[in-house]
Amino acid sequence: MTTLLITENFPPKPGGSGRWFWELYSRLSEDRYQVMAGHDDSAKQFDENAKLNITRVNLSSSEWGFASLQGLRFYWRSARMVRRFIQQKNITELHCGRVLPEGVIAWLLNIFTGIPYVCYVHGEDLETAKSSREQYFICGQVIKRAKMIVCNSQNSANIVAEFGDSAKAKARVMHPGVDKNIFFPAPVNQQTKDALGWSKRRVALTVGRLQARKGQDMMIKAVPKIVEKYPDFLYAIVGGGEQKQELLSLVADLNLTEHVMFMSEISDEQMIQCYQQCDVFILPNRTIGQDIEGFGMVLVEAQSCGKAVIAGDSGGTKETMLDGQTGYVIDATSVSTISAKVCAMLDDDDTLQSMGIAAREHVVANLDWTALSSQAKALFERSRF
């Protein structure tokens, strides 16, 4: 019995869901699981070194509905391609990285061939689909025929439950996690801080795609108030995305070029150093329309590195931490709330240290991949029967 994971998002393409799938499936039996991932020009070396059977195909489309000819062609082509692969590799079950579009491909194959499928839900995917009546209807059909829905948070499971009692009954929460042996605490290293450009600075760090719901703009607006109290303060932003130019303009307008640093092109090793050497980590996420934060893996990574965290109250972020013990959940739509909380935490080194210790303990006990992969293996094995 062999399971095929179908996902457009997979390393080396950046992103939380792709990292989740890699960390999880690379720890499962290579003989029992294969991956059909989205095409990536830089994937050759990654795939050659991976302990997984990875096949690269084109899984991208600008249309995910059936109302357009382009969407129909995409699903027809993709379903035929996956069906051939199923027959060649004797695949007995499909796992879908998202409801749209991967889940739709599995739904079509299930209708015509009966092959069962499990579908992942990340929260923001279903919320975004609500903006299209057609796409939301399709999501409901995919969920209806799935044998199990794997949700990255209880918040995502609650969204699935909106499709009815049957959908609620087959939703299972399985949090993304972190490798505690890669994301680990390190003492302050002045040489490393100098190399990062953080010499003698108090640093708040955000790691994440530059998009509206991540809230980097709100944190930038909070920086002037923080700088009033801490003139050496630096806000470091790791990540790229569609809002970069807008954020750069905001920094220039507020005359904050000395206090905001964009670090878009850094290695994984440097990113971990950023986690380890910052003073506090913040993900000031907020809900934008139907766009929410499904979970917030970067909050887990920061805690694994022994850092206290601040998160906006959106989606499943509160499920990443112990509020009040390893960090705080705040209203990140308020600039004054953000600045006040950052200042309060920078004021209290003892609390930062104790929260950092608690954060590491929390992640090791509950969100390390070793434990989570065992949980996933048991869950998937039960779903086969």
C-alpha cells in the first residue's frame, strides 16, 4: 500500500506548508509514501539529497474553478496525469496539500476511480475561498468525499465544521512542528550579531512572507514609539513578498531606515542565527478580509530557539504558545498595543529569559517533529482501514 502526497508547495520553494510536508513525510517510510510536488527550477539538488521519492510536475494554475476554460483544462490535465502515475506506481491512497487545487484533483479521481484521499486544511485556504461562491462550493464537495481532513489547528478544524456535522466528524488536528536539533537556543554571540548587522542593538524579529496579514506594516508604525524609549532599537524583517515595496516606502516616509532592516536574501543558517540572536520575536498578524493566519510555524521556530514571542490574535496563532508563559497574544491591529507590549518585554530581561526557557520546554514537549511524525504515522495508519 503506497500513499502519494500531491502538493504544489514543497521545498525548496519557501513557505510554511511546504516545510511542514517535507519535515513530516521525510520522517515516514520511504517505501510507503511518495511525493508529487510542484515544478521548481532549483529543485534538482534538493531532490537528489532527499530521502523521499519526489516527482516534479506542473501543478500551478491561475484559475482554480470550473467556470473558466483554463480551470477546466488544468483539472482535466492534472487528473489524467495523476491517474497515470497512480497506475504506474500502484498508489492506493492520495494525500492532498490543500483543498484547492490538489484536493479537487483527488475528488475527481475519487468520483471516477474510487481511490480514497486525505486532505490538508490550513485555515486561510478555506477562508479565502469564501470570496468565491463557486470555489467555496467546490471546497465543500472535496471535504464531503474525503475520508479524513487534517487541520493544522483547532481554529482550522472549526472552519471545516462550518461544512456540517459530517465534515466536523472527520476533521483531525495535527499541528506543524519544528526540529529541536536544528532550531535550538544559543548564547549571545557578538561576532554573529556583527555579521547580521545587529551590533549593539535591541532587536525584535519577524520572519514571514511580506503580505498584509503578517502585519509587518503595523510593527513598522510602532517603531517610532519604541525608539523613543530605546534609541538603539532595530526591527529586523526576514522574508520576501508582494508588499516589500510598500513596506520600504513606509519606512522611508517615517524616516526609519536606521531602525528597520529588510533581510530578504539569507540562508537557512542565517535565519536560525536571527532567531537565536534577537531579543524578542513578533508576528503581528491580523485578519484581512477572509485572509487569516492558519497556525504560525515561525512562532514555534522562535520558541524552539528559546525566544519569548508576541503574536496577533488571528486564526490559530494562539495554539502555538502558552499565552502569558511563553509569550503574549495581542491585538495587532493597534499600533499602541504593539509598541507598549514590545517595550514592556524589553524592559524586563528576567521575564524574557524565563519565558524563553519555558518556550523551549513547550516546543520540545509538544511540537518537536519526532513526536509529531509518530502521531501522523498512527493517524495515517488508522485511516487506511
